[in-house]
Amino acid sequence: MPDELNKPEYKVPPELEGTVAITTLDRIYNWGRRYSVWPMFFGLACCAIEMIATAGARFDLARFGMEIMRPSPRQCDLMIVSGTVTKKMVPQVVRLYNQMPEPKYVLSMGACASGGGPFKRGYNVISGVDKYIPVDVYVPGCPPTPQALLYGLIKIQEKIDKESIKEVGWYQKEEDPGVPVPILGPDLIDLRDFPELMERLANKEDQA
Amino acid sequence: MNENSKVLETYEQAVLERFPDWVQADEREGYQGLLVDPANLLSLMEALRDDLGYDLLSSVTGVDYLPDEKMEVVYHLFKSTGGPILEIKVQTPRSKTVVPSLVGLYPGAAFQEREAWDLLGIKFENHPNLKRILMWEGFEGHPLRKDWEEVYYGDEKKPYEDRWPEGRAKKIEQDLPYKENIAYPESFNPETWIPEPSELLFKGSTPLEQDKQIDTEKLVVNLGPQHPSTHGVFRMVASLEGETVVDLEPVMGYLHRNHEKIGEKNTFAMNMPYTDRLDYFCSMSNNFGYALAVEKLLGERYQPPERAQYIRVIMAELTRVLNHFMAIGFFLNDLGAYFTPALYTIKERELILDIFEAVAGSRMMCNYFRFGGVVRDLPEGMEGHIREMVYDRLPRQIDELDRYLVENEIVVGRSQGVGVLTPEQAIGLSAAGPVLRASGVPYDIRRADPYSIYDRFDFEVAVRYHGDVYDRFLIRYDEIRQSIRILQQAIDSIPQGEILANKPAYKYRMPKGEAYGRVEGPKGELGYYVVSDGTDNPWRYHVRAPSFINLTGLREMCLGEKVADLVAILGSIDIVLGEVDR
């Protein structure tokens, strides 16, 4: 490919004028991605009901190309963490996150998912899902209204717009190992805090 | 109110006279009910069930009386033919809390006893499967014991010092070794610790025997906690033979948010918004039950004025309509009519939520009731709007749903004769609400033990007789229609006047004692058991959650059915995980 094709100042030949448009690869790629975000059909608590209401006729998520909610993480781009994440549930949440293919985004919906919310002091409650998985957009509220959720989803779209495949992690050569799945012991055990334990468990799995 | 307590006294008297050696009246200040020795519990309960007709054990819970070094187990039971609730209590020393299990007499106690073991460490002798239910096996400690402190323990009660405003805040997590809500016992050593295998995931709850004649593969299928049909984070472990379910174990606790522990630290008034988040479809009726329980404690002075009573009934019945609409929509989802019927029912839900938003300020978490009334009056024009809804819109919509769905061939084929629960089973398994009534037991608290002003309205108790999934589906139509009848009468006769019996308050002077308030929630009997020690905070705050207890019957309904029907059966019970796990 001649090098000047990659330059934005490339002149369209006169015979093609009016039939082609020039843009950058990032732009056309992101344009496609932003209107086909598939959220995961994954409800945790109260916020999930407002998420379903957002998909309903009055608020109509489909206007943004997001009406296809998939229960399987393998087919999703966006995880909406809709509710309180408990210690008993967080291993599953992390596992679901790891199972989603890149590029993936996480929207933390509501006070509980963002920081524990009214249940923060509970012995079985995680103080925010961002302690375990990276979160892109936080939506406040208890529960956020469907309008607020829509605004958060538009923010995800804006974030997609700004990405460039030159820089994003998921387009690089190295493979992302994912987040180690926490396990339930006498209390929740985050394996990142205990490298020896993680190693020992990995060895055990290799042997088995 | 007075009449009810008189009836209750005669009921208690009858038991006292009949079993003078076994029971004695609970004479602590503000307490009612009967005390019985653990050794006589089983024989008393058997006699109560078989001779006196107390066939439905509604709730089992425990209270930790730390200062007295006593652990108390509280049973609430009633006759399925109607009447007030009878309270039986058993006390054991705190150091050795062993109580005979009632699962043999009342199978409905199974999950509740497991919960009491999990959270309070009460051992139930001869319980067939006494393991943790809300927390996981291996968790350290029993959280609801009064001497158990959570990681974020700040203070005995709210407001916590470390959240005090004016820039003096010192967050508790800054001092914690893991900076998070996590603590390990001293004996925990990550280098030698061996994780317990989660056997349930890989193995059925009972060993599978191989059938010699037909060569079918037996396998265990795990549905959930992330499964589109489990209505949230609920899990079922089903053992299958071919396609037939031979065993099923529900696993829950994935949304256990520690309502009861947090509730003990809150003041009484602070718990009201937390009740919204129990069954998050029905915040109004959750408020109702809690307000009733605390008003019982507070006494006559806090009886709500007339207008407030009517507003309460209108809101509670609108909630029932909303909940049943959603139940119908989601049930059709479970049958495979993916989201088209649900979109229609969500539409009605939005219209009812508009009313809630107008009166309470929030769509879902209304926090609308107060002790002695409601927080705000109806805004201008709202009565007319509600009248239009209940006379015109809702009856038309329910008829429309009826026309499209009830005789639909697929709905009938998938649900008739599936997941049958006989009346005897339903009563034994402590089922409540639509599940109980679809099995042919016409028990509705609004009629059987009327509260608020339900005795003034003309309505019928919906009942169906087959006990299958189809009847549980139909009974929701019946109940919506009856609710609309109540709503029409209420909106026509609502008086003007006060909406709160007392001044709005942050703290209430709470007398010592206990109270059990219950309402007929959309999902069944929603009860609140509150114990006050005379301070601003409840000593014990327990929720008798209908979704949780209705799930006790799930296994009985599913045995022998096809695996595809599991989803339909679960959908017909209509659970909400916020209430199941609390």
C-alpha cells in the first residue's frame, strides 16, 4: 500500500469524488462498535429491575443499539454490575468478567456496586466492585433511574469513541491473564494479596 | 385491634389450660406468647398440630439475649383456617444451644432452622441437613450473635463516630490490614490453608443410584447463579436421570446483604428505607409490615389516622397489582415467550411507578410509610389519577393480558399439571400467599387476621384448587382483579384529614417488648419480628420473608418433573432474591 494513503491529507482522485468518503480506521471501527454494545443479561439486585425497565418500551435501550442482552458472557461487550456484590457472589462476578471477550467494558450501576452503598457495613458485602474488576463508568443512585443508566451508557459510547487500536490493551500482542478468581475461605480470599497461595493452588491444579 | 388481642388471649389460655405442665406464659414486660422447655417442645408441637389445629408453622427464628446468657428460639404458628398467630418460645443456655428440630413435624421449618444455625449458631437436633444456607460452609462465626463483630465494626449503633461530619471523619477501613471488609481468624495461615472443595457443584445432594434396566446417564445440572431464568442470583443444583429431575437442592445467599445485622444497629426509623430493598418490587407493602410491627410496640397512640389508613391500603394494593403484573410477565419469559409479554407488563408497571414517584419521590424505593401514618399526603390531582387508573386502565389491561395469555395453547401445555403442590404439602411446607392459595387453601391474612382497615372492604379471597403451575399463574389474575376491587372502594371512600398520628420524629421512645407484625404481601405472609430493649435501636429485627420460605417447597414441586419445567416452576413461585437472601 503506498504510504500516502495513510495520510489524512490524501486527495481523493477526481473520478471518485462524491462516491467515497475518507475517515480514519479508528473512527470507522469505533463507529461500528459504539452502536452494537451488547450488555450482559446479568442482574444482581434491585438495580437489575431498573435495568430491565430501561430495556422496556418507555426508555427503550434499543435506540442506542444495545437492546440485545445476552445471558452468556462469551457474547457480551458490557457488564452492567446491577446491584450489591456480596462476598459469596464476587467469585462468580470475576469469573464472568474473565469469560467476556475483549474489548469489554464494565458499568457499575448504583451505590452498592460502586462502593457498598447502604449495605457497606455488612459482613458479606464488598465495598465496591472496583476492588476486583476494572470499572469504566460509575452511575450513582439507589437505584439509578433509567435516565441515569442511559446517561452512563452514553458515556461508555463516548469512551469507545476516544479509543485507538494503536493503544488499547486488548489489541496488543501480550495476552491479558485476567483477574484471579477470589475464593471463599474463613472470609473472602483475594489471591492477589497472597501470591504464595495463588502459586500453590496453581501448582495443585497443574498436577490434577 | 383490641378484638384480635382478646381472641389471642383466649387462644393462649386454651393452650395453657390444656398443657399446664409443659407451657407457661411469658411474663417479661412487653412480651406475649408461651414458654416451653426444649425437652417438651416436640410433644407440645405435635399436640398443637394434631389436636388444636395449629397446622402452619409460619416462622422460626432466634434471639440472642446476651446479658441473660440465653438463646431463645421463637416459633410463630397459626391455624390455616384463620385466626391470630400463636407464639411459642424455647430458651436454652447460650453456651450450649441445642433445640430439637421441628422438620419432622413441619417440613417448612427446614430452611429457617438452617438460617438460624447459620446466623445465630443454634443447633437443631435431628435436622436432616443442618448446614449454612446464607453464608458459605467454612465461614468464621455466626454473625447475628451479639458478641460477633463485623470487620467494619464502628460502634454499637448508628450514627457511627467515624462517619461524623465536620471534618472529623476517620474512616474505619484506614486501619484495617486489608483495607477492605475482610478479616481472617488468627489460625488462618495462607501458606498451609487448603480450600474446601465445593462439593455441591460437582455432586448431587444425594448419591445417585444407577438404574439397571434402562441405560440412561445420570448427571448433575447446575443452574445459576448467573442464569437468565433464576430471577437474580439464585442457584439450583438438579440431579437428572435422563431428563427427569430426581433431586434438587436450592443454593442461596448470593445476595445476603445482612439486613438483620444492619437493622440492629439502625434506629427504628432508619430501618424503614432498608425494608424497601427487601422485595424491591414491593417497597410499599414492605414498609407496611414494618410499620405495623413497630406500631404494635409503640401502642395505641400511634394508630394512624383514617386518611393515612386509606392511603396505606391504596399503596399496598397498587403494589400487589404491580407485582403480579411483573410476575405474569416474567413467568411468560420463563416459558419462552421472551420479553414480549414482559414488555406489556412493564408498561403497566411504569404507570403505577409514576404514582409512587409522585407521592413518595422515588420510583422503586419509596420509603413512604412512617410509624403512625405516611410521610406525605397525596399530591393535588392524584386521587383523580388513581381513580382513572383503577376504574379504567387497569381493568382493561388485565382483561387484555387474560385474552392473550390464559388460553394460549403453549402456556396451557407447558403449565397444566406441572409442579403440583397438594394442600397438605403446601401447609406442611409453610407456603404462603399465592402459592398456598393456588393449592386450594384459602388463607389470606387480610381476611384471616385482618389488619389496618381491610375488614371494611368487600373482596373475595382468590383460591384455585389444582396446585399446579397453571393455577399459580391464574391466581395472580384473580388477585389483581380483587385488588382492583379494593382499590375502587378505597379511592371512593377516602376521607380528608391528617396523615400522621404524631409529629415526624427521628427517634421514638420505644417501650420494652416484642412485636410481630404481618401483612399479606404480594408474595405471601411478610412478617417482621421486632424486639426492643427500651433503647433507640431494635435488639432484634427479623424478617419472615415469604419468597425464602416458599422456596422450601421447590424441591417437592420439582421431583419427577422434566428439567425444562424447573424454570417454569421457579417462575410460578415468583421469588425476589433481595427477600430470599436479605
